[in-house]
Amino acid sequence: MTAPSSTADTATVPSRRELNKAATRQAITDAALALLRTKGPGNFTAEEIADSAGISRRTFFNYFSSTDAALASVVHTFLHNAIQQLRLRPAEEPVLESAQAALMALADPKAVAPLAELFTLTQHSPLMANTELQAWDHCREQVFAVARERVAVTPGGEDELYVHALAGSVISCGKAAMEVWFSRRGADLSPESLAELRQLLIDAMALLGAGFNSRSHTMGPERYTPAPASPAS
Amino acid sequence: MTAPSSTADTATVPSRRELNKAATRQAITDAALALLRTKGPGNFTAEEIADSAGISRRTFFNYFSSTDAALASVVHTFLHNAIQQLRLRPAEEPVLESAQAALMALADPKAVAPLAELFTLTQHSPLMANTELQAWDHCREQVFAVARERVAVTPGGEDELYVHALAGSVISCGKAAMEVWFSRRGADLSPESLAELRQLLIDAMALLGAGFNSRSHTMGPERYTPAPASPAS
DNA sequence: GTGCAAACTTGCACGTAGTGTAAAAAAATG
DNA sequence: CATTTTTTTACACTACGTGCAAGTTTGCAC
């Protein structure tokens, strides 16, 4: 065979095994998504996915521990990218701003398209809720790790609570922004829709940074930000 | 038969069938907890639980959809009580204070003892993580419902985001406080330990109310400083 | 190339999960 | 007691997830 490519774009050598594994992995998720589109959530088995991906049932379970896990890889890759963006931010930047910036970088069609499709296809199905929650929680742990590095937590101090609560809240607000966006726009990936997503993410982080005090959340009828036009929903 | 008790504390008549159902339900969770203690998480089957509870395997699945669900009933009852406490708070009270007060009411041995035991027994097991996340998320939905009632959300307005983000953050902070408490004190239910739990809950809500801006969260029930303007926009 | 060791895939088998179904048992009702 | 309704139970069935022992592919050295 020819020598390993000298024009490798990444440091690690992409061996044949790695490529094959990545290819089958992708084939599995593609097959799972296709079945999700055609048959709907919960109406197809692991054997069907494996069959459609051209592998055996046993091999499917070598890659994913369940059918849900195969679908959730979409969420995992998105959140993985988010964490990478977060780690790129300067360490001296406040965590909230870093989170906001990291989320901004992902509010483009390429990144959110698979996520949006998965969301719309499994919107009212409790089947995905499970693995989805796990994915978000996994992301929370990553944010926790990043935050802990920056805050330099003292072993027995009260910083533990600070970092835990901050990481969880950041995830919750990001989740909230996405939920609102999906409920408003569905799978709409137009530039205006994505702009709205970005604004929602900004607003959510701002709410968190302001301690949810930006508006008097008593029963007072006073409204905030008189929202120019667009009463149509 | 004897007439329905006139001293019934609840409006609904506790018929024989209701009592039996409640008894078997309790027997199942007791059996599941006992097996969890003796065999450890993941090392017992649904049939064993049913056997130990004196019922058939099929009946077990009539009550719970999985072994995890049987264990998670502990978490559900705790969170159910928390929600009830939350609903008891006056509607004009800020949500953060209501949440704090509701959690205070549950920081007593009676309520947290089963939760603490379940936590310590399944601490490093991914088996419970699943249903536990679901339980928390279910609680989040309840908090969301309460918050939406109070905030009087306008259909197309930005209040959706506010309520979603607030409910999620409150849950995250409550979760964070409990996680820190468990990691510090384990299953310690002494008065000092519970006092620390209460303080952690207070601090967590204070952090949220202060927008994670003040790092001096060693204070007691002090008022937080009003949050400055939101980050650059 | 040949040979070898490591990895990956595959088929098989096994225990378990969860559900549909119909019959039996128990409780409410007349 | 006879009934009607609800609950439990036994049975069967599909699917899940995993251990195991093959077979197959890849990497590496010679």
C-alpha cells in the first residue's frame, strides 16, 4: 500500500480502521434517522436499523447501546461542538459570556439542522426524552468541568455550589431558549428564524445574569420591552 | 359494612380497592429498596422484586413500568411534596422566594431520609441516573406550570422564555444544592447536616437571584445586591 | 509477498424486559 | 346469592442487550 498520507489535515493518523468505524457509525445514524422519518418514533427495531445500515444486529450494539442512543448521537455531536466552542473562549472571560458566545457560534443552519429535525420528529414522544435528558446532563457535566477550571475551586469551600449551580443554570437556560424557539418556529431554519434563536439565547443568558430581576415578576401588569409589532404568532 | 368514616381527612372515600392498591404499591417499593440494599443496583430483576413483594411479575408491571420506576417513586414522592409546598405559597410572592421557602419546608429528616438512602445506594450507578433525571424534569415541568400561572404569560411574548428559563434554573440550583450536600455529608441526617442542606438551598437560590455575580455567597439570608446591566449586547 | 497478532464483525444462544390476551380471583353492587 | 366491575395471574410473544466463539479484516514485521 501507499505510505500514510503526508497531507493529513489532522495530527492523528486516520487509519483504515478509524475510517471504517466512522463510516459505519455514520451509516447507522443515517439509517436510524431514515427509519425515524418513515416509521415514526418507537415503530422500528434495532434489527431494522442494522439491516438498513448493512450490518448485523450484533454489530449495531457494538456501536450503540440502544436505538435511542443511535438517534441521540445527533444531540451529542451538537453539544460536543458547543463544549468545544466554550473551551475556545478566554479563561478570564465570565462564564456566562463564554456560554453565550459559544452558543452564538452554533446558531447556524449547518449545526442546528439535524437537531431541529430530530426535535420535530420526536417532539411528543417520551422515547427520546430519556436519552435527550442524558445528553443535556452530559453537557452540563462538561460545562461544570470548564467552569471549575476557571473558578479555581477550593477543595472544601463553597465554590462547589457556585460551579454546580452555574453549570446547571446555564444548561437550563440554553435548553429553555431552544425549547421556546422550537415551539415557536418548528423546524424553520430561515435566517430570520435563526436570528430569533440567537436572540433567545442572548436573552436567556441575560436573564440568568440579571438574576431574573429584569422585570418585576410580581403580578404587576407592567410589560417590558414593548416589542415593536409582529403580534402575529 | 360500616359506614364511611365521617372523620375522613380527605374528601375521597378510601375504598377497599384503593387501600389494597396503595398497600401493594408500597410493598413493591419496599421490596425494591430492600433488594437494592442487599444486592446493589442492577443486580436484581423485576421478577425478584415481584417475588419478594408477594405478587406476580405481571402485576409488578401493572404498577411500575420498570424496576427503575419502582425505585424512583421515592424521588417522585419527594418532588411531589415539594411542588405541593410551592403551590401553598402566595401567588404574589416572587417565584425564587417561593421555591426557597418550599425547599426549606422539606429539609427535615422525614422527607429527605429515603431520598438520601436512595442517593447513596445508587450514587455511582448510571442505572438510576436515567429515571432520576426524568423525575427532576417532571418537577421542572411542575415548577414551570406554577410559574406560568403567576407570571401571566402573554401568548406570543417573551415571557415564555422567562418562565422556561426560570423554572429550569430553579430546578438546577435545587439539584446543585442537593448534589453538593450529598457529596459532603453522604447519608448524614444529623441536625447539623440538615442545617447545612438548608443553607445550601438558600445560597443556591441567592446565587440565582444575584445572577451569579457575587462570589461572596458565604452570607446567610442576606439580600442580594441588585444585578447590574446585562453583558454586552 | 508471507505470517502473525490485533481489531472488528458475525451468528448463536441466553436471560430479561415489557406487553397483549384471556381466564381466574376479588371486591363492589343489587 | 347473583351480578358486574376491577384486579391479579398465567401464558405467550417480541425485542433488548450481552457473552461467547467462531470468522473476517486490518496493521505490522519480516
